[in-house]
Amino acid sequence: MAQAKYSRIDGRKSSSYCSTISIVVFVAFCLVAIWTLMSSIAPDQNPDLASEDAGNEVKQMVPENGSRNFKGSSGDLLEDSTNEDGNTGNEQNIVERESGNRAEENQDEGVKVNSDDKSESEEEPKRQVENDGEGKTGDGGTDGGVGEVMDAKQTEFDDNKSELVEAEKKLETEESNLTEEKKVDQPEIFPAGAQSELLNEATTQNGAFSTQATESQNEKESQLASITKDQSGYSWKVCNVTAGPDYIPCLDNLKAIRKLPSTGHYEHRERHCPDEAPTCLVPLPKGYKIPIQWPKSRDKIWYYNVPHTKLAEVKGHQNWVKVTGEYLTFPGGGTQFVKGALHYIDFVQKSLPDIAWGKRSRVLLDVGCGVASFGGFLFDRDVLAMSFAPKDEHEAQVQFALERGIPAISSVMGSKRLPFPGAVFDVVHCARCRVPWHVEGGKLLLELNRVLRPGGYFVWSATPVYRKNPEDSGIWKAMSELTKSMCWDLVVIKKDKFNEVGAAIYRKPTSNECYDKRPKNEPPLCKESDDPNAAWNVPLQACMHKVPVEKSERGSQWPEQWPLRLEKPPYWLNSQVGVYGKGAVEDFTADYQHWKNVVSHSYLNGMGINWSSVRNVMDMRAVYGGFAAALKNLKVWVMNVVPIDSPDTLPIIYERGLFGIYHDWCESFNTYPRSYDLLHADHLFSGLKKRCDLKAVVAEVDRILRPEGKLIVRDSVETIREVENMAKSLQWEIRLIYTNDKEGLICARKTMWRPTKVETIMSAIS
């Protein structure tokens, strides 16, 4: 009878029993649905917890300490980065939370990272689902039945709700503490590499899946980038000029050149900038390809990137450059080293062991460099060469050098001083550089004397050294008299039988004793008021500056040997005040530490930059050269630019064994288009806006940056937004944007895009 209570004779369950079971199951599903709904609402109440809880039971939502929302690998990364870079990861997550929907274009604070960079972001931790047996369902079920399951779920839901409330309170306390910590100390406002990646993950909080908001935002940004002028307010045109893809505005001002009263001192090769800096974009050569990477680029480049054959025709027999199919190849020769630059470099070392390449002699000036093979092979000896040559009939020689990954600028020894400080180069080199050193009282050689460090060497490899015809003999006699009156010591004359050339090596004095004993004051000493470091548009003078002799003066001692000189503050900084208001030595050390942290934690890992494709780098506003020094272990070279309206710290940069140049960024730079792989501008643009057109500056950045090259800008939020808008109007790819309070950072990549409309620059038409 008892059994009949539960079943009918035919074995089927009674209808009342089935109805009861159906109701119980329905109620259970409703409760489970409510529990699921409350779990999905929890991230809105506390988004930092969501990223940790995505694959775990609710019991594991909050760690016991409550204050480390990224406990484990992510938390460790944040803590390490905070110790090194001065930032707090959780604080940045709070910034993201306060900024609201990441799809909003004009958020005040936050990070945007291009979706293409996901491959380089931190791998997401594997999520595991914990099953403790209490919630299992199956054929056997549990003895307690559905009612006990519902009770367990309700109890678990209540416990989780109370844990969430407790976690929110702890997080609010943490936010308050972090805000106070930020006020006390925040030396580096931008995220470290690991931090920026975690910020990106914390913002999405959806594991490996993208959100509709993110996808829609990316599509909107892509559509905006295809518009030349709409919401950005910027329109662009291609420059129509005689120089075409090789246009250098301040060297190709044909209108100004035609008006020159004389060209006897190479005035037509000097800078003549147009009245208004151009805002058009230089076209790409037809068939342009992404450059070959270093070190292969030293030996060959794509022909269509620099499609000029004249130099190969004229200098091919001297192994300068040859046309080889789709390449231009560089055998490594030159006029004075037809059989190879490396042998010639070793020949100089053997002729004068004291020159000590890569130790005593680190920074060299190569005058009339040709295609810069000498400087290119000096990298093998740890020597950094600043090579220069004019933009003249030797078609594109400097452009060849830059395309090869060798530092060079377009410049000439004419009527003005070179754009370098006094007494900074360890060695000056001239191999058949075609400069008339001995004329007009030796004015041009005296300019070399200005930039050569006391005790430094002048290596002159030219026909007057080893040929005895009347012309060369006359030049040698004049040079001998001039160098003697300048108190230069002729250290050695050697002949290189392998290359069938010779070289004379002179040494600049380290005291004023010889100057005082000269029978005639010719060349004369410069006036005491003449600043040897003044070099921007300063006319040449036929005079010599006295050698510093006080121990505290720069130039009175030779720098430390390389590489020690890179990190050690110069001896002559002790009595000076630094750029940042503290003692110069303290400033120097802090600046170097700052850039080491930024480069190692952010630039190398957090920007999505493939550094193996980076060779030519420019720091558009170098201070102490800390950014360049922080890149010392990479196969790159850095052109450190000190703007003319910034503190003159360029001598410090040279003292470190680096090099650089003075420049006014309201004008074009003396380099060919598509010269650099990466440009770095730290708080430069906001200052430039006060005195020149920022659009023209960005057009110049576009001119000298290679397609697929990167621009990193650190500046005020307002300026970052302007740069972002212009970069988008140029159809550049925005790799990363980060803003925090009033400061920001943007990393953008140039594309191959060129506009269809044309603007004719009348001053550059022949």
C-alpha cells in the first residue's frame, strides 16, 4: 500500500507528483536565474573585481586583504612597476573607472591601445572553475532533493552579497589612500609597459572576448581616419616642388637662392627657409618600399627608395655605390679607401695608436662624408660619427647614408658656423672633402678648431699629403704654415700602400702657452666676449678661442673613456644649477634614471613597437641625452636635438659620448624626407604652439619620418589631443593614448597614405 502512494500499477508517476516536481523545478530555475543576474550586476558595482572573478565561483571574489584587486601575477607586475616607475597600478584602474565608457572620445583620463597590439599584451591567466560538489546535478542527485539545493543556493547568494558589500567598502578606503599617495609622490605619470597592458585588460574586463562598444569605437575611428577633413578640421595636400620626393624646404628655397648676391662661400648650399613653413606633404617615390633593416642596409638599399644613379656612374669605380638589379649596393669604399673603409679605419689606428677608437675617441665629425661608409663602419669600432655633406651635384649622397642607417645631415662649410657647440668632437676627419682649408686666413679650418676638443685629432687624408705635383705641393705648404700658426702639432704622416693614399694627423693644443709665444697674432685670438658655443646662424670669424685651463672649466680635461663617460656626470657640472632646478649632477642622475625606467618599462614593452625594425632615432627635445643613453643596448643611433629656445645642454650630451645638433623647430630640419624610424618629442609641441604653426611642425614630422615609422609625444593633454586629431587626419595609426590629470602620451604610426590634392610651393619651383 505504501508503494501505491507513489506509483500507479502501470509504473507511471502520479499527476500530482509530477505537478509538484514541475513547480519545484520552476522555482529553482527562477532562483538560479536571479543569482546569475546578481552576479552579472556585481562588476558594475566593483569593476576591478570582475576581471579576477570571471571564471571563479563567487566564493573567491575578494581576497582576504581586499586591497589588492590584481593579486598574483598581475598584482606583482603592478607593484614592481610602481617601485620602478613611480606609478600605482590600482590608481590607474581607478582613473579608468571614473572615466566611464571607454567609447567616449573626449574622456579626461584613461588609456587607449590599438587592437593590433593585443599580441604583445600580457597573456591572460587561465581561468579554472571550482566545483566543490555542493552544486552538482546529475542522474543520482543528492539525498536532500531539490529543496536543499535551493536552500544552498539562497545561502550562497546571501553570503556573496555580503562579501561584495564588504569588498566595496575596502576598495573605497583604498581609493582614498591612493589619492593621498599620488599627491605626495608621482615622479612618472605614464604607465609602465606592464601597467599599460593591465590597464587595457582591466578596461575591457571581458576575458578574451571583445565588447560591442570596443568594436564599434574601433570602426568609428577607422572611418574617421579615412576622412581628410571633417571633424578633425585639418586638410592636407601634396607638395608640388621641383625637388619632388627629395624636398628639403630650407635647402630648396630656389626663390631665395636666386636672389643671393654671391655664391662664392657656398651660400647657395646653406639654409634659406621660406617665409612660411610649408604645411603640405612630400610625395613618396614611385615604387617606395619599407627600408631594409640594419645591418643589411649598410650594404644594400632598395633602388626605388632613392632612385638616383648619377653617383653610381661618377663614383662607381671608387666603390661608393653601384646599381645591382632592384638594389643600390655599397661595397664600403670611398675616394680615399677604394678597397674598403674598415681597412682604412684600422690604418688610422695603426698610424696613431693613441687615437684609440671606441675608448678615448668616441665622437667624430666627418666632413664631406660622401655616402658615409667611413661612419657606417666606425660602428664596428664603437665610434659615433656625425657625417655631413652638402646637397649638391653629388646627387643624394646624404640620403644614401640615412637610407643605409648611418647618421648624416645635409650641411656645408660656408659662411656660417656649424650647428654644434665648441670643443665637443674627439676627432675631425676629412678624406678628400674638397674644402679649401687654407684660404681667407684659414677661416674654415678655424671653424674646425672651434668644434674640436682640446687634445683632439684632425685626420686629413687628401692628395696634398702624398702627391708632389705643383698644385698639391702648394696646398701642403699653405696648410703647414696655417696649422703651425694655429699651434696644431703634426703628430704623424703615414701612407696606406693598400689603398695607395696617405694621411696627416694633427693634434689641437691643451694649453694657451703656444698662443702666447707666437711671433704674430695670426690667426688672431677671438675676443673674450665671443661665445664659442653660439652656433645658430652665426657668421664665421677667422679667429681662435683660448683653451680652457681651469680645472672646473669644460674642455680642461679629457672625458672619461667610453662607455664610462655615458653614465658618469661630467666633472664640470659640479658648480652649476641643473635644468630642473636642483644641482646639475643630481639633475643629470635623476634624468638618466627616469629615462631608463620609462624606456625599459614602457617604450620597449608597452607600445607595440618592433625595435628590431628601428635604426634611425631622433629625440626632438633632448635635455641631458637621457633618452638616448637609455637605448644604449639597442642597435640604434639617436640624433639629439636641442631646440634653440631650450637650455643649452648639448655640450653635456657630447661629453657623454653621444651627439646632437641645435635646431629651431619652426623651420625644417636639414635632412631628406623619410630619414627616421622613430621620433620622440618630450614636452616640445606645447611650447612650439606659442611661436609657430603646429600644423607646419607636424607636416615636418611627416616629412622626415619613414612610412611605418613611430612618433612618441609626451605633453599636455590639450596638446596630445591636437596631435591625435592631426595624426588621424593624416590617416596615421594611433597605437596608444594615455592621459592622467593634465599630462598625456601618444604613440602613432605613419602610413603610406598621401592626399590626392596638390599644393604648389612657388618658392621651390625652378
